[in-house]
Amino acid sequence: MKRTALAVIAGIGLALAGTAQAKGGSHGVKGYTKKDGTYVAPHHQTDPNKTKRDNYSSKGNVNPYTGKEGTKDPDKQK
């Protein structure tokens, strides 16, 4: 009985750890109006870092919030 309970708890812990790693760092951005009057709707972004390869818009990645595949070449992004 103890082994089964321990195995279940360990499985849940591993599942939660995998979920946290798969999501990566991201944050929500509130909607805002640009200087030219264009409204930018609220959205999610990956946290800033030194690479463009993990951005949702980069080829090979999928935005977990919209399900859209990335289309931009990470080596050619600003």
C-alpha cells in the first residue's frame, strides 16, 4: 500500500515538473495603443532572454495559447 501511494505521489510530481519545463517562461502583456493610434490587443510573450529560438513566432515552436506554429526564421529576427 505504501509503495503504491509513493509511486502515485512521485508520478504526480514528475508530471508537474514536466509541465513547468514544457511551458517555459512567459508573461501576459496588457493591451495598449501605439503612438500612431494602432491598438495592440492583450497577448502572451516568452520572457526576455538572449535567444530568439524560443519565441512563439520562431519556426519549430508552437504558441501554447493559440496553437499557431511559428513562421519566423530565428536567425533573421531583430
